[in-house]
Amino acid sequence: MRFDLITIFPEFFGGPLDHGIIRRAREGGLIHVHVQDLREFTKDRHRTVDDRPFGGGEGMVLKPEPLFEAVESLLGHGVGDASKQNPQDPGTAVLLMSAAGKLFDQETARRLSQLQRILLICGRYEGVDERVAEHLATEEISIGNFVLSGGELPALLVMDAITRLLPGAVGNEASTQNESFSPRQEMLLNTGIRSKVSHESPVTSPMLLDFPHYTRPAEYRGWKVPEVLISGNHAEVAKWRQQKALEKTRRNRGDLLLRE
Ligand code: SAH
């Protein structure tokens, strides 16, 4: 999988790319990450990437030309113009980070993890000329119902969620199948929640958050690890985890259980 991060702040990514799973995935050749300085695609002396908004209003907007030219240069082909838009490669996604985009979730991460190449466009200022969303990006993605000052953190977040789903990225394969937001049918058995999995829309199955984890010491400041986890009874442990996952989902994210 290849990622291209298009940004006006290339140095921003130094730290995050150099730690943990992302670092290992890069070193192991599972992912290749290219950070593209948007300003390389400007032509004026001041390397201008932004301009004032048509129609008036606050702030500045990222201009279309450097973004189109950066993406085209990275893809190695043009995307077309108003008279003719070139077809997209189905193995490649161009994601525009945008507070006004569709909400990113684990299902989206899973779908994107099947691709060969993902370009991520990081907005700044008041945002990005709308023609980028309409004619350059294949998807406009929001990481949540809040506004950040730039698309760099969202791009990293999306890249991280996708990378850890690539086979071999996380030490124990099972850990990405048995975590929050994975449809876990076996955990839903006997909970009274019926699975709504269907062939047309596999995304509609209810999801459970992760169960609580504990490690040593068995007692810390008087707070004890639940007895059952120390019992060695695997069936009881599994039942307890299922129950706790359900309780926690109900308490923190009741909406997940109500999804039709
Ligand atoms: N005026 C815009 C916000 C611009 S914030 C609005 O009201 O929707 C500047 C940039 O930060 C955006 O272009 C986008 O790239 C990024 N950004 C901010 N919040 C985001 C979010 N929730 N998800 C993804 N990207 C976001």
C-alpha cells in the first residue's frame, strides 16, 4: 500500500511516521509513505497556495491549481477538465480531508485497506476550493463532528486506522478482528441482540466495543482485577468479556446497538 500525503506542512509528519505500527510497516515494506509539499506545485515567487474566497467572507482558501497538479504528478496522469474527466483507477483513492465530508469509521477503513494506493489531501485555512472535492477527490472524509485547523491530523488518523488492518501490520492478526467496531457475531450470541447481517448490507450488523483489559498487578491501590480473569476458567472468562463488552457498549455507545 502506498500513501501520499499532500500538505503545506511536510515536517508535521516526522514524528508520527516514526513510531510503532506505522514505523514497522514502513520498515517492513508493507506501506510506503510519501509526503508531498504542496508548495512544490506553485509557480510564483511567493509559492502561493491560497487565495481570498469568491463571494467574500473570512479567511483564505486553498487554490485548485497546486492541488490538481500535485495529484496528477503523483498519479502520473491527468484527471481531465470540465469537457472530459478521465476515468479513475479503481485501486486508487484520492481522499480530501474535510469537516464537511462523510464520517470515517472502521468499515471505511476496512474498505480502503483493500486498495493499492491512497492519496490524502490535507486542507488548511477556511478549506479547499470546492472543485477539488467535486472533480479531483474520489471521497471527502471527516474524522468527526468537530473542526480542526488542518487536515494533517485527520490524514494521519485515517492512515493509521488503515495500516493496522493490513495483514502483517499488527503482531497478532486476531487482535484486529476482535476489537471495537468489528462485527463480532460470536460475542453477540446469547445477548438478546439479533444479528442483522445480510448479504446486501454487511455493514448493518450491530457492533460491540472492546471488553475491558487488565494486567498486573492483580491489586493496585486497593482496586482488584475481577476474580474471574484470574480463575483460569476460559469459558467463564469469555462469558464475562462478552457481558462487559455489551455493558460498555450500552453505557458509552448505545447508538451502536440501535443500528438497523
Ligand atoms: N471551513 C471549514 C473548516 C476548515 S478547517 C468548515 O467549516 O467545514 C481546515 C482544514 O482542516 C479542512 O480543509 C480539512 O482539511 C481539515 N479538517 C478540519 N476538521 C476536520 C475534520 N473533522 N475531519 C477532517 N478534516 C478536517
